[in-house]
Amino acid sequence: MSDPRDPFNDPPGWTDPYADLTDFSPNDPLPPLEDPRTPPATPPGSPLLTGLVVGLLLVALSVAIFQLLKSDDEGTAATPTTTAPVEGAETTIPGETTTTLPTTSVPDSTPYPPTGSAIDVDKMKLKSDRVAVQINDVPDLAFGDFADISIGRLTATFGDPDEDTGWQVSTGLWGVCNGDLERIVRFGPFAAIVTIDGTSEIFNGYRQDLSFGDLGGDADELATLSGLKAGDSIETLERIYASERVTFSEHPIVGTVFELYGSDSGQLLLWGPVQGSEPDNKVIGIYAPDVCDRP
């Protein structure tokens, strides 16, 4: 092997990089270029595998962030969309029985304006399913009729109501099924019961009761088709309805009541509170059958 020569004529400071190599012949094996004790280097990874690993890590990170955000959302109470509370509905108090508000939209409680002309009270008769009007060309105030017409005729007859509860949730006090909407419009002792049928407001019952107060008006004189008035005696009740069946019982809300049943049909026709069952006791009220008890 010839001596190496620097192409720049061996300038000062130049050293031979091959000086430490031992001379060897063409038949001698090459000397090791690295320390045999050095561990082998890890071969470079595949670019495709590296991309796959990075992608999986990104997916896992995205899922973790999504779950974290979802937990925060679930911990925040959403604002519910509900029907506006009904006036008179009970507030939910733990441990107490409450009335569930209906899902039906609550109508406005705008007063019903007068409709038509006044009706002579002597021509208005209390029946089991209506207030009959004994005047030609003047329709009865039948249960199921639109309230603006029926209550409007009552307003035209008796004047502005003494009381209008507006729409409220029934507790069963007026014979409307618990939880349903009801509206009670009272003219002296006569209370008209209004309910909802789908989206329609309908006249659906009445209660004539001297205990409601505001006596002294025309509504005091309302009577049944057979002539019974609130304030008559039990003797008069039994005499007028001698051909029908009259019984007495205790109502859980009203107290002692009479019940008038048809002798042929056996159906309840009228009922109401009484002082007692003795002949000289008084009939305090005359009620149509409750809305919730009708077939």
C-alpha cells in the first residue's frame, strides 16, 4: 500500500487519517470498523405503520375530549319547554300530593261577552243535560255547546258574573275529572261549569247552590222542569218526584245529598246538598250529574 499524499503538499498540521490502520495484504480480512460490543441499531420504522399509530392516537384523544364535553353538558340542566302554569295549580312540594298540569295549551281567561238578548228566567229550566229554554227560536243551553255562546247568553240574562275562576286544574271539587282543565263562571247561586274538548271551550254542567252566596238576583229563581227550586223542603222534593226514585247519601265532599234517579232508566238525573232527609229539611242545591261520572 503506497503512502498517502495530501494533494496540498502536506501543509502544517495535517495528519494522515489512515496512520492508525495496520498494513494488511489482499488476503487478510478487513478489520472491524466498529466496536463489536456496541449493540446493533434499531432499524427505521415503516412510514405507513408510524402514520397508523399517530392516527389511532388522534382518534383516542378525540373520543376522550368528546366524552369530557358530553359530561359537562349532562351536568348542566337544560331549560324545559312547558305549558305556562295554570292559575290555581298546586306547587310541587316533596312529600305532598300534587296535581299534574295537563299538556293541553291553556286558553286565555278572557271574560265571555254578552250574546243575544236576556232570557226570561221563568222560561229557563234545569235539566240533567242542559238548561232548557222554553221560548220558540231560542236554543237550549246544552252541555257540549260552545261556551262563548252559552255563557254569553247567561251574561246577557244575569249581568256580569259574580265570580270567574279563569282556567284552573280540577281537583274534583266541581265534578270535573282530576287534572283536567275547568273554569267556573258564577252568577249568584248558579255556577256554570266550562271545560275543554280538544281545543274548544264548552259549557259542560251547572250547580245551583244557595251556599254560593250573592243572592237576591234573578238566578235565585231558577227551577227544574218539574218545578223544584233550591230552598224547597224535602217534603216538596219527594212530592214533586213521587214517580221517580229519591235517595239520600253522604258525599265525601258535599256532605248529605239527595239523588234523583229515573224510575225507568235508573240513571241519575239530578242531585245536590240538603240539610238532612227529614220532611222539613231544606234542599240547598240542585246539581247536574258530574262531568267525570258521565258515560
